[in-house]
Amino acid sequence: MSDSKETKVSYDSPISGIYIPPQPGLIEQINTCGADLEMIGEIISVDPGVSAAVIKVVNSPAFGLANRISSIPQAVVMLGVDRVVSILKTLLLRESMASLETRLDMNVFWEVSLSVATVASTICRQLNLAVADEAYTLGLFHNCGVPILASKYENYQQVIEFSYGREDGRITSEEFANFGVHHAAAGYRVARVWNLPTVICLAVKNHHSVDRLLDDQSVENPTLKTLLCVLKMAEDMVNLPEKLAQCDVDFEWQKVGGKVLEFTGLSEYDYEDLRDAVRFTLGGEI
């Protein structure tokens, strides 16, 4: 079964009135190049700031490369177009959201997202899962609906803090009750507009429905389920609820953690070993 069964967003729903940043023209230019790696490298290299940012990400611990990459053409050849464009999109998304007027501390938001992305990709390498790049992209994009909604609703920060403080772990329920929409749905819309791979879009959409998805035997998409399990482990390891919503207990992990470990074949002891290994690999930065 393919990454199908998407639920289309109704354009008369609350989300239709929310600003979604458009995909930049730079991505459109790259899409017209086909398989011409040289031309793709040249297009990205035109902007020195973007080029430097992509190279910095490529050489970060998240990608675990044995040798440093020094240029965009080299990155395109060694990593492939899809991987480089995925990195580029995550950087451009952050840039496109810089002008959003919100009471969120956007520096903290992106620092947390980057931590989740880096830990998620490291988890994949530790467990020999062939989805490290996808996990990195998902880590950066999964909460992109948060600043989108925060720019529309002045009380969003208070609502999301209350959401993460719910002992039942149902984070999106509080947002939906207040706004008629939640950040997973808004993020899904962003992911679709930015033409992310279908499995990433579905993961963004379902990242607060992990227990339901793991229980649903009709969803025959092991990559989707694996990515969501990795994401939940990464969020737990970086203590996302405290950093994003000032909540010192991860109620969602308490709710879904057992099912996540069962799906990934890890015991509690294995999981603590994995946490230590990730921390060691990243120099204790989680």
C-alpha cells in the first residue's frame, strides 16, 4: 500500500483563512532543472547566504558524514538532489516565517525543532533505520503549524501550554476546541504547499495521533509509522514539552511511549541505552 489515504482540507474550514507561506521561487527553479546536477548546484550557489547555510547543515552531526563537504555542487553529487533540496526547504521555511507577527519566541521554537531533527536522525543511525534524512526533515517541519496559528490567535501560547499540560496527552484537542483547527492540520497544509514527500506530509498531519495510527492495522505504511515513532522518541529525549510549552511532564510520551517502543522492538532498558548513545554521539547536547 502506498502513502495514500490523505484527507483533503476543506477550504471552507478555519484553516482556509490562515496564512500559509508559499514555496519560494528558488525551489521552482530547481524543479525545472530535471536531472541536471550542475545547473542545480549553480542555482543554489547564486545566493551565498543560502549556500553557506546548506553546507553548514550538511556538515552537522545530524548527517554523520565521514568527510566534510565544501561546496553546493559537491553536496548535490554526494547526497543527491532530493536530500539537498529537502535541507534547502527547511532553511527557506524558517526564513519565510521570520516575518510572522507572533508572541512566540521564534528563536526558541527553531532551536527546539532543530534539536528534535538532529536527535531524530541520530536515532535512525543508531538503530540502522534507512530514514535518517526523512526523520531530519520531519523533525524540522512537524511543528511548523505552531507559528502559523500563533500569528493568527493572540492567546495561542496560553492554549498550547494548557494543551501540553493535559494529563490525557491529547494535545490537539485543546487547540481544536478553541480555534476549530490545530497545528498538525496547519502544518500538513504547509507541507503540502511546499511539496514535501507524501510520507512527510502524512507524518506532520498525524504526529499527535501516533497511538491511533499504530493501532490501525489498515494503515500498511511501515515508513510512516517508523518516522512517527522516531519523532516521538526524539521529542521525549529533547524534553520538547518543557522547552515549547513550559510543561515539565511529557504526558503524550506517557500515553504513547509503550506503543512506540513495542513497534520499534525496544525495551525500556534498550531505550535508555539508545538515549545514552544519542547523547554521546551529539556530545551531550540533549
